[in-house]
Amino acid sequence: MAGAARLRRLVERDLAGLDPGARRGWWLREALADDPGTPCPPPVRDGTADVVIVGGGFTGLWTAWWLLERDPGLRVTILERDIVGGGASGRNGGFLTGWWDYLPALVANYGPDAGLAAAMALDGAPARIGEWAARHGVDPWFTPGGTLVVSSSPAQDDAWAGILALARELGVADRYVELTRSDVQARCATPQLRGGMLVPSDASVQPARLARGLRRVLLERGVTIHEGTGVTGLRADGAGVRATTDVGPSIRAGRAVLAVNAWAAGWKRGGFGHRMITWSSYMVLTEPIPDRLAGLGWTGGEAITDCRFTNHYFRTTADGRIAFGGGGGRAGYGGRLGHWVEHDRGSTALAARGFRRIFPMLDDVALVDAWGGPIDISSNHLPSFGAMDGTDGRVLFGHGYSGTGVGPSWLGGRILAALARGDHDAPEARLPMVGHRPRRFPPEPFRFLGARVIREAIVAAEQRDDLGGYVPPPLRWLVRVPRAMGYDLGPE
Ligand SMILES: Cc1cc2nc3c(=O)[nH]c(=O)nc-3n(C[C@H](O)[C@H](O)[C@H](O)COP(=O)(O)OP(=O)(O)OC[C@H]3O[C@@H](n4cnc5c(N)ncnc54)[C@H](O)[C@@H]3O)c2cc1C
């Protein structure tokens, strides 16, 4: 395939200048250069709090925010092993979405009424986050351009038809706009993009700016944050919970919230590792090219994703770059998060390859940064929230966003805040993902080996589809094995 040779050549050139994991990703560097923030050193002595939150990503930060919204007098402490936003929250694509593109999964898992209720609970969330930022003087480059879900090869054409049919059935068709190929071209004129649909209520952000902005606002509200503080255990007893740390002092609290994303898979108790596959996703970033974006007509701020299973997601930045991600991350063994989460040149190459395929008119544009981060894949691709067994409701958890948590973590934080306050009648505490345990994955080593084989098969099949190549029937069969086994994973 001539196209394949061209892509190989370009990606080799790109990789020569990229070193993923050598430093923090561009989003976080940009946000820290803008405002490094007040230092939040580790604790020097034992402390107490009403609620202790483990993890300073969006889930933990929004939990703290909602706790104080509901009860301003609460004493809240966040313990973060790295810095706030150092996990996935400061490294993602910045697609700030509701759950409209997840409508079929919500309905399949929880039924039409509860599924629709969940989608409605996030309806308008992107705009509310934008308003929150404006109200608090946070500038996360909020851009209400919507999400454009498009086909980037004939194999993906009409992949959104099922979503639109279901939306009509449920009376929410107005949340979507179906687009012809020429509509799509008018928004981003690259010939690789075909028809699609727009979810106009979605937005995009510079995610690290949002995370660091949340950090500042929470500090101003009196939340205690300790960075560089890894939690080694959460021990519940009749009176509360004790969070022990790797820096010595411990924090005693009435309740604890475990908001550690894919790191939960390695948590000693809770059995999260059985219900989650640790995965990675990688992004690449161009040099600033505002004139070239204008030439493509891509000036409306649309965040674009194609309909591969190993989807490509791409958006513009406030300074006129393209941030482009996806194409195939990697699974970890036994819930571990290793070197492969940040230093994987193979996954970086897949993101670069996607960029080079979709934007052939930008061959001369340099990729100047690349980074990767962890993803918490659950078997139904939806998050779950609840209390850890054996803790008498004192240790709560929320994870499993499966790579789409930027908007949903705002709701996740609200759910966890309600649970931590014991407010089980709050509407958010009654959503169907509360107390729902997604199906277990097979045990190791089958989980890792299965994920590895299927991942390679999906990447190979989708690359062939991209270039109009032949996909042998055994390969087509292999990529459908997870769905045949009842997991909401892999191509439909
Ligand atoms: C490359 C990439 C692109 C993505 N793109 C998008 C996107 O465009 N849109 C979208 O919606 N989602 C996207 N996601 C997913 C999204 O980033 C996550 O779903 C979301 O950030 C989850 O937030 P969180 O707070 O649960 O996790 P995190 O932000 O990962 O926060 C968890 C925190 O816990 C800390 N921690 C872990 N263990 C401990 C411990 N023992 N003690 C103390 N602290 C601990 C970690 O250091 C981390 O900071 C992407 C993810 C990646 C990696």
C-alpha cells in the first residue's frame, strides 16, 4: 500500500524528534508556566479532616468542590502523590463532553429510563463548567464548539445512525445535528473526513488549566492539599478512616474518597483490579499553525473524533495548534501502571500516524510534543461509584470513565460528595452507576494476553480499513471476540 509507506516515512521522521515521558506533557507545562500556584507540600504531622480525598485529578477536585458547595463548614483534605493535575486530568484531549454519545451504552446497561436519566444528569454540564470557570477567574480556554463525531473511512460511515435512532425514540433527537460530508468539510476541510454528527452542547478545554484552576479555587475555599503525598492505605474502623502516607504522617477523617483513576486497579483492597483493565492513551501536538487552520476552515473550535474503536481525537488550541490523540494505547499486566503509560514510542507512533493520515496537507508541519497517560477501562465503558466492602460506607470510590472522564467527573464529584455526606436521597446518589459493579474481566494472565492479542488485531484491522485494504475474515472475527463474550469493548 503506497499510503502505508508514506505514513511510515513521516512517522519515522516525527518520532526522531519526540521523546514521550521525558518531561511533563505540554498542557501541564503551559498551565504551570502561566501560574505555578501556591506550594502544597506534604504534611509534617498527623492531621484530621471530615473528608480525606485520595487523588488530585478532576474526580477528587470536583468532589471537594461539591462537598463545600453543600456544606461550606466541612474540613476537606486532598492527598496527591504527584501534583494536582499530574495524572490523566492534566494530560487528556480536553474533550469536555456530556453523555449524549454514550446514550446506547447507558440504555443497554441500565434500561431506557435510568439510562436517559443518567444522560440528562450530565446535560448542559460542559456549559456549566465554562460558567464555573468564568465565575472564578479560571481561564481553561473553554471553547463551546461541540464534539464532531465523524467517519474517517468508509468502514465507519453511519456509525452514529444507531445513536440518532435511539435519541429519536427517547425524544432527545434535538441534542444532535446530523452532518453530511459537505457540512463536515465546511467545518474542517480535509478529504479524509466524511459524514458525521455534531453534539453541539459539548466543549473543549485546556485540561491542565482547569485542574490547576480548581486547585487554586479550592485552596481559597479552605481545602487542605498535600502534593507529593502518596496514600499507602485506608483503614476504616468504627470511628472513621485513617489514611496512611508514604511521607510518614497520617490523616484521620470521618470518610475517605478514593479518586485515583486507573491506579485503583493496584489498590490492595476493593477488588477493583478484576473490574478494570489499565490502559494508556497518547497525544501528539503540532507547532502553532493558525493560518493553516484558517485554510482548513477549522476555526469553530470543534473537538473531532472519528469512529474507530481505537479512535482518533483531535482539536485545536487557543494558540493555533492541533492536539491529536489515540489510535491505540496498551494494556497493563495485573492492573499495573508501568513505563508503558508514559514512555511508549509505539503508541506515540500510532497517534502520529493518525495525524499524518487525516491531515495530508500538513506534511511539512512539525510535531513538537508527545505524552501519554493512564486510562481506567471498565467492562461496560462507564464509571461506577460506591462504598468499598467492609468499610461500613466510610471509604468511597469512583472510577472507570474509560477515557472519557473530563465532563463526567464533574458529575462523579457530585455523586461522591453526596455519598460522603451520607445524602443517599440526593438525585445524583440515585443514578444507576451508583452501586453498580461492572462485569469482571477474566483473571490474569488471560486478561493481559487477551487484551494484547485483541488490541493488535483491532489496530491491524482498523489500519487496513483506513487505507482501504483487505481485512481477512479471521481478523474481523477476532476483533469481535470481546463483544461476543459480553464486554462493551471492541468494534460493533
Ligand atoms: C491521553 C489521554 C487523553 C484523554 N482524553 C480525554 C478527553 O479528551 N476527554 C475525556 O473526557 N477524557 C479523556 N481522557 C480521560 C480523562 O483524562 C480521565 O477520565 C479523567 O481525567 C479522570 O480523572 P480522575 O480524577 O479520575 O483521574 P486522574 O486525573 O488520573 O487523577 C487521579 C490522581 O490520583 C493520584 N493517585 C494515584 N494513586 C495515588 C495514591 N496512592 N495516593 C495519592 N494519590 C494517588 C494520581 O497521581 C492522579 O493525579 C483522556 C486520558 C488520557 C490519558
